[in-house]
Amino acid sequence: MTAASTAPAVRDLALLPKAHLHLHLEAGMRSSTLADLAAQKGLDVPVIGGYGSFAAFADTYDLATVVLQTRADWERLAEEMLADAVAEGVAHLEPAFWAERYRERFGSDREIWTMVLEVFTEAARRHGVSISFISAVDRVLDDEAASVACAELAVELAPLGVTGFGLHNDEVGHPPTDFVTAFAIARDGGLIAVPHAGELDEGRHVLDAIERLGAVRIAHGVRCGEVPGLIERIAADGIVLDICPTSNRLLGVVPDTADHPIRGFLDAGVRCTLNADDPLLFDSSILGDYQVARDVIGLTDEQLAGIARTSIEAASMADAPRAAALAGIDAWLAGPTP
């Protein structure tokens, strides 16, 4: 008998239905596509990885967006992202997008959003994947007036597929409390609040995001243990943490993936999801982060199925695809391992 045949059988994580809820749109691009588009436009391909700081990461992200210069570029991105989602078992995709960086190429924020929503909605329809969008405020570049305008437009775009309102970029020096008005407008307009908090700065930002922004999901939130009683409150209130283990390690948020706090969160009853954050920049994928959670963090298939179930329950999706995905999770867990 060979060594390989003695290895324990495991369920195929690609067959586990899941929602991808923490994904920055442009960074869902394949590295090969970045190289192709950069070559077409005579641009240098950004160096991927090896980020010594969040600032270095952000600079690389900005360079990666430069290659998206035509509608055809966006159509290619959408087609490949949705194909990759299907291959990874994603039933619902919920990317976040900040339109302002494209004004010089595509016009007003409304025009940019309309194009992106059209392109991705059509690609999602072809591939049979549910999709909705999070409109993001850039906490570093957007002042109060810009964040309010972003919220007002997001509410207007809700019928076209914008369902959430987020807060991105470097937390340090830019707390959630700077954006209370914009989030109130978004919530009043029926959008869910899904800000980044508790990643690069203190856990107090998680509490502020909940109390001042009305967050029902927190992107990251891994530092919430710094605030006494906050983990227990998050669990009791059913707030979801959209966690990205590979991203956390590569940006130095956690020193060792094996000791990622997600295990403690789950033990405390916190609802968590697993996500890739920026696949292009971290050489990650949602399937890869589920694999990391199993192989490195040590989560069981029961815990992974629970995480997938939370992702579907927390997603902004229609009842029929939600029910189908939940049934698929039950079947995955109930079925025999291969």
C-alpha cells in the first residue's frame, strides 16, 4: 500500500456551497490577466507580494487597477471572476467597489457603477452565481461630503444590485466615527453596514463600527478581543465577522496563521465567514482560505460547514438561491467523504 493511499479521506471543499463576502473587486483579477492587460497597454506589471506595510500593499493595489481601461477589460474581469467562483463552490459573490478612481477614464461615479453592475450582473447570470455589491467609502481619501455623496448614490443604485455600504483603506488615523452621517444615510436607504474595522488599528474600532455605524457585518474584526466583553457582545447580537486568514498573515495582522483568533471566536459563538480579501495581491482564493482553515488552523468539516452556512445566511441574495445553497451545505456535510 502506498503512503498516499493511507491518508485520511476528506470532503472536497470545492463542493461546499459558500458565499464570498469580503472581496475587493479589482483584486479578484487573475495574475495572468494582469500581465496580459499590462502588456497590451505598455505598463509594467506590479510586483505582487512581499508587502512590508499596508501602505506598500495599497500602492500595489492602485497600480493593479490602472490596467482596467475599457469596458472590454471589465468584461474579461467579470467573466473570469465568475468562472473562478463556480470552480471554488461560490454560490454568491459580494464584491466591494470604490468608483472614484475611474472618473478620468469612465466619467461620473454613476456611469462607472452602471457599467460595472451591467457587466458583472450579466456574467453572474451566465454562470448561475448570485451577486450583489458593496459600495465602499475610502476612509483615507473621502471627506465627509464625499462619503455622504457615496452613500446617496449607493442608495439610488440599490435596485441595480448595490446592497451594502462599506468602509475601506487604512484604519490608522481614520476611525469609524468620521463616517456616521454617511452610514446613517445608507442604512436609512435599506443598505446593510459592512465596514472594515479591527484589522490595522485597535479593537475599539469594532465597537465603534457597531455602535456608531450600525454594522451587522465587520470586515476582519480580528482585534475585537482587545475590548473586554466585545467578543461576547458580538456573539449575542449575531454580528458576523468576515475573516481573511491569508490576508491577515501577509499584512502582519496575525503573526502565525495557526494561532488565528477565528478558533476562539467560533468557540465563543461568534458567526464568522472565510474570505480571500484580495486574491490577486495575496495569491489567495476563497477555496484556499477554507483549505488553510482546515489544514493550518485546524477547523473541522462541521465548523467549515457552519462557516459556509453563516456566509449564505448573511449574504444579500434571493430566497431561492439561498435555500438551494443551504441544502447543498447540508448534503455536503451529510454525505460520505470520498
